[in-house]
Amino acid sequence: MLLKRLRLTNFMNFYGEHQFQFKDGFNLVMGPGTSGKTNLSNAFKFAALGQTEFPHSNLINLQHRQECLENAQKAFCQVEATIQHEGREHLVKSKLSLTGEDKIRQSTFVPLELDNIITPRKFKLIYLEPLDLEKRVSEEKRASSVSERMVDAVSYFLGINVKVKIKMAIIDGVLALLTRTNSENLISLVRGMDLDQTIFMVKYSDQAGPLMKDPKDTLLIDLDKRGV
């Protein structure tokens, strides 16, 4: 499975319309804190599942909501994700609309071909972030440090990911918690796995150097330069 494109409209800090293209292999999304890296991950989850870790009332961009309020218009947000599966591209999308009295109406569309591929349970194998990984870290006592156990936790989840033939993953904020050596070990681990696509979400200060040794091998998306 591959995430080919994300189109966001008024979603969280993404005011207006923004489109992001991804490639197979390695993708690196960089930006300072609060630039929207985790929101971009949540956009994919929202498009596919119609849910995120945040309340629906927080998903519609605040600037857009204010403008709609001033102009007596209905505020909305929408995310469309193009997913390639078994050689075919499929569109999944979710939309929230504010109706009268601040009520929210939601619509989510997932084609039948992806019904058993995109599920809340399987999404935990796609979107790897520190809070979920720390639960595994607390159970895994073999390694000597939190940094090493974090690498073990990623290895554990990606092993299941590959076994059930998802073969794509978003790794958000993990590199910031690792030592330089363990960051290199994690990237080497991911390179050695049978994954079709990996998307790393990192801050500028994170240990992303090994991903940029060969720029031709990694697609770079800089949210700061995109002016999000």
C-alpha cells in the first residue's frame, strides 16, 4: 500500500487548500515545532477513518471558522487521500461541516476495496508515534535504555506491519527521542525491512542526517518553506 497524495482544506493549522505528493521508498517531512507535521499525519487518519485523537470541534481551521462567522457562511474542513493498493489508486475522504447552532455534520467515504485494509486496528501499525510506542517500551525490558527499547518497539510493530502486507508506515516524532547511534540503527532497520513506503515526520533538530545522505533516495517536504 502507498500513500500517493493528501489534499487538505481548512484542516487544523492548514488554512485553505494544501496538496502533498508522496513517493514510494523514503519520505521526510520536516519543519519546526507546531508547523503541522503531526497534523499532517492526523489528516491521513481523518481521511481514512473519519477520526483523530482530537475532538471534531478542533479540526476545522480557526481562521476559516472566524471568516465564515463574519460572513454568515458555513465552515468546513475536508481531507482527501489517494491510496495505491494492488496497482490501483483509490480515493478516501472525510469532511466536517458546521451546521446551525454549532452542530457538526460528518461524511466519510472509503471504497469497498479498502474496507479491510484501512481499519483502526491496522492504522496502529501504520502510524507509529511516541505515545503508542512507549506502551511497548514499558513492556520490553531486554534493552538497556529507553532509546534502544524505542527502536525495539518500532521493529516490533513494523514486523507485524510487513507480515499483514500493509508495507507502509508513518513514523512521527520518534527520531527526537533517540541517540544519534540509535537513530542510525532505526533508519538502517527500516531500510532493511520489506516496506514499500516510509514517511518520517521530524523537527529540524532531530537525528535525520542518515536519511539525507543520498537526497535522490528520499523525498523532502519542508513545511516551513511551504508557508503552512
